[in-house]
Amino acid sequence: MIDFKEVISKAVSEKIDELSKKEVEELIEIPPNYDLGDYALPCFKMAKIFRKAPNLIAEELVELLDENEYFEKVQNVGPYVNFFVNKEILAKSVLEEIFEKKERFGSQDIGKGKNVIVEFSSPNIAKPFHIGHIRTTVIGNALYKIYKFLGFNTIAINHLGDYGTQFGKLIVAYKKWGDREVIESNPIPELLKLYVKFHEEAEENPELEDEARMWFNKLENGNEEAKSIWQWFRDVSLKEFNRVYEMLNIKFDSYAGESFYSDKMPKVIEMMKEKGILTESRGAEIVDLEPYGMPPALIRKSDGSTLYITRDIAAAIYRKEHYDFYKNVYVVGAEQKLHFDQWRKIIELMGFDWAKDCIHVPFGMVSLEEGTMSTRKGKVVFLEDVLKKAIEKTEDIISKKNPNLKDKRKVAEQVGIGAVVFQELSNNRIKDYVFSWDRTLSFDGETGPYVQYTHARASSLLEKADFKITENVDYSILTNEQAVNVLRLLQQFPKVIVNAMEKNEPSIITRHIVDIAQEFNRFYHDCPIIVEDEKVQKARLLLVYAVKTVIKTGLGLLGVEAPEKM
Ligand code: ARG
């Protein structure tokens, strides 16, 4: 695909010895609207070099560049040189590339040979997998796919919360009041009940707390009974979580959670001692972070047990040794910012220069609009219930819109779940937002169903016209405003993906494919596609094909499916 920025910088740097191609490329801007051209080159820097007014430089440059076939017009407005690309060349270059690369359009190998860990989802076992987990789960999955598409060797880790003093409590509660069969039949709510009961009873009888500490200690020291109960909690929980991962079509390469590091911590604490960063404080061991404006980090309690942060330090060191990561990305809520700041500082203080490659990707909170879900099971809203409800509601909508559709249930799954995922990835991740069914499931807002519907519309056009080849396309047919607006967005798609990766922000892709869908629908409205004139039909169909392909790739990167019909 022709990179017009490169064409401009080459042409300009050839005329101006004092500037390299790269320097020119860095100066090029995209004007605020296309009336001012596709690209603009501000001439202030050159004005300094030549000690001339920028307006004059711009005028002279226009004279020098006028004969370039890639541009239909090169013009100066004050100190700017504005470039209007040749639209036929634009159409040919973009569409040929998409036709050739198909669903790989936009993929790159910039990550070749580099390992990126994306840690996401990471729910706590024996606790509900609730609506609050949706963002880490879908943002993480999207980042995983984006890095992969750009050629990184990507590793998805689910850092399960499967360790800590709470499991001592749960073991005590289970031994006292639990029933294996009851738990098997409805694991998470029953385990939650036990946990709540423990706290109620412990109010009356504080000795229970000591008992719980003892059982966690046993667990840390490999006691068989403790281990087997804990392992069972873990297994039944994972079975529950996996149902949701299946619905979302998410796979992990590793479920190494907190417990995985239990035997790796003594060594890590030893290393911290050697570095002289551990201080004793009332029998416990801490790292003083006051010089860095942070509260101290508790590393080991006086009873010898370790903490969440200790396990995170051990995990990072293990991952560096095991995966030699280029980046180690943690998709975890913004409320854990302090934890990750402390953690990274400690890794830095331990002398590891790769601390800078450990990245916390925070996100804001999701709350539910009044009446979104009934909360039969207490106050928690299970993620699984939200997804099921989305499917149900979508099935209703589809049955009305398209009663003859085949595989209605399957499509309802793709669209319903896709709608929820898309909604999660629509907002800038750091923003808090309120979930609403109307906004999520609408077919005409900036929603998943709208984009999927656009894709299905494009698919059926291609099917209807029996679209096949692209030889001898007359690209001059695609130079009208509506077509060019679509083409520009398609052209930007590869850079949009890189931008999303660099900012760890999938919503950049979400918004871009919404834009493509909207511009395409304008084009479709104004420019009939199935027409008598074969030449016209052929060119327009090729654009339809490109839109369908890019939307599908974009949705795929977000973890959303693209049904052919809906
Ligand atoms: N299990 C934790 C929670 O539910 C999230 C874990 C985040 N990852 C980490 N490496 N600390 O809050």
C-alpha cells in the first residue's frame, strides 16, 4: 500500500538537502478537515533553516512539487503546504492491498522474536465471577489478539487468585459446616455462603481466626488434607469460570495463579534481604517506600505468611526468567494502581532494569443501570447471567427483525455476546461507565450489532452479486466523496492497530470500525451497488469486499464474531 506520508517526505527531502526524509515525515500533519488536503506540511522549521518567512517557503515548495503524480493538487495556505492525494491512486493502492492480504490486512511482524505477556481476567477462586470482571477479561483478550496480530509471541496468563489467608478461613468453614455434595451442585454461591458464615461466626468466636491462620499455614507447608480441599475449591471454581470463557471464546496459555509462586517466595525474600531493602517492623518484614512517596509494602507477616504483593514480585521474576518478556502487561482495575506502583518500585530497587517493561493497564469501573439485572443470588451480578440475558434479548430482537433467519440461536449468541464485548471496548478504558441494555443491543447506535449488521449487509451484497475477481477495475469510479471517505479509513486501519497496541487501548479499534461502518452506510445509501453498468458494479463491489474484510478483522481483534447473516 502506498504510504503517502513517505511519498511526501521523499519528494520534499530530495528538493531540500538540509532535511532528511525522516525529519520531513515527522513534520507532516493531518489537516483538521479534508478541504485543506489529506496531508499538510508546516514550514516553520524550514523557515528557521533558511531564515525566510514560512509563507514564502511554502510558496516555493509548491512550485517545486507541483509535478508529482501522486497528488492531484499541492497548494499552500499561509505557512502550510497542503497535499491532496490522487484519489484513483488511493483507491487502487488500498483496495489491491486488501484484496491481496484479505483478513491479514493490517497484520505486521513488528513483534517478531519478542515475547509479550498479557495477564488478564484473574478472578479469585471460590468467589463469584461477576460483572466487575468483564472489563479485564475482554480488554485483556483484545490486547492479546492485537499483539499477536502484530507478530509478537503472545502469552495469555490467568493469574488466578487462588492463594492467601482467606483459604484458611474457607477450609475451616468447610470442615465445620460444609457439605461436599451441596457445594458440587452449586459451587460458587455455596462457597460464598460458607465464607460469609465464617465471618459471622468469627465475630462471636475470635478463635476461629487463629484456626484459619493455622490452616493457611498448613496449606503453605504442604499439608495433604489442606492441599486436597484447596485443590478441590480450585477445580470446581475453574469449571465455573471456564463456562464463561467458552461463551466469550477466550483461551489462556497459562493458569499459573498466586499459588503457583508459593514455593518461589523464600528465594525472592532472600534476594530482597541481600539487596538490603527489607526492614523489620514488629516481627513483620516490610519495604520502606517513603522516599518514593508511597506507604510501606508489607512483604511477610509476623506469622511468616506472604502477601498478594509478595506473590506478584515472585511472579514477575519468574516470568522474566521463564519467558524473557519484552513486555509484561497487567490488565487490572485502576483501584490497584498503588499496588502496582509499589510493586514496580520494589522490583526496581531489587536491581532489575526490566521493571520498566512491566506495565499496569488500568481501567475504570462499570456500574449497572437500575433494573439491568435482578440479583436473585444476593447483591452480586454474575457475568454468566449477563451474557445469557444478552443472548435471550438478542434472540427476541432477531426473531422480530428477521424471522426466517437460519441458525437463529447461534446468531443470537454471536450478536448478544458480541454486543456486550463491543460495548465494553467502546469507551476509553480508563473511564467509568454505566452499562445499559438499550445502548448495548441497539442496531443503530455506535454498537456491536450495528457494526455486525453492516458486515452482514456487505456479505449479502457480495453473495448476491457473486463477487469474485478484481482484474481491470476502473478505480476512477471510486473517486467520489462517499467512496473516498471510506477508502481513507481503510487506509488508516494498519496504523490504527499499531496505535491501539502502543496505547494498550482497544477502543481505538472499536471506534475506527464504527467509523468505517458509518461511512460505508453513507456510501451504500448514495451509491447503488448492484447496477446495470458492469464496470461500476465491479468497482463498487470491490469496495464492499474491502469493508467487509476490514470490519471482520477489526471485530476479530476485539474478540467479537462477524456472522455472515443476521
Ligand atoms: N485476583 C485479583 C482480583 O480479583 C486480580 C489479580 C490481578 N493480577 C495481579 N497480578 N495482581 O482483584
